[in-house]
Amino acid sequence: MPSLKAIVAARRAEHPHYSSYDASFTPCTAILLQRWQGESCCIPWSRLARVKCASNDADAPVELIFDGVVVVIRGHNLAALVEKLGAFKIESLRELPTEYRAMMRPTEPFVTEIDIRPPA
């Protein structure tokens, strides 16, 4: 009979868990933004001016307005991240392909696109 550790390892191998973000229990000094195609960008939280979610809809995009750059995050259940973003408790956000969505809990935040651009 396999051990519990072996059973858990086998199930994790069958159903890997991917996450669109890494959270911290304490405020972080910067946020790492990772695009699916490999581009990444690290922005210090000290440059954050505003976190904006235009709607109560769970799938509404979230805007992070930094000094000199605007980051628009699109995906599902992103409203759940707004409070953590405002408290600087997100270490990283990463885009994931839509087929990864099926491997996650339906209520978990899922980032499909990170758009980094200069302010308007």
C-alpha cells in the first residue's frame, strides 16, 4: 500500500497547480510582472499612485498606475486581488494560457494578459 506522501505526489503530478500570482503576508518592495512569452518587468511599489478596478464585476480589468507606467491586468476573478495589490502584498503576477484555467479553482484569480504601457 502506497504511503500518503506517495499518493499526494502522484496526484500533484497528474494535476499540477499553476497560479497567476504570488502573495506575501508582509508588504513587498516591488512587483514582478511576467508575460507568457518571457518578457518580465519589475516595478518598485514605491512608484504606485493608484490601484483601480472600474467595476464590481469579478472579471473587470485592474489598472495599476505607477509613476511613468500603467499596467492593465485582464483575466478572471481579479477583483479579489485589488486589496492585496493596494497593500503591496503581491510579489508577482504572471500571464497564463487559457488552457491552464481548467487546472485551477474556479474562484482563484487568473491573469490572461498583462499590458504594460506609458501613461496616456
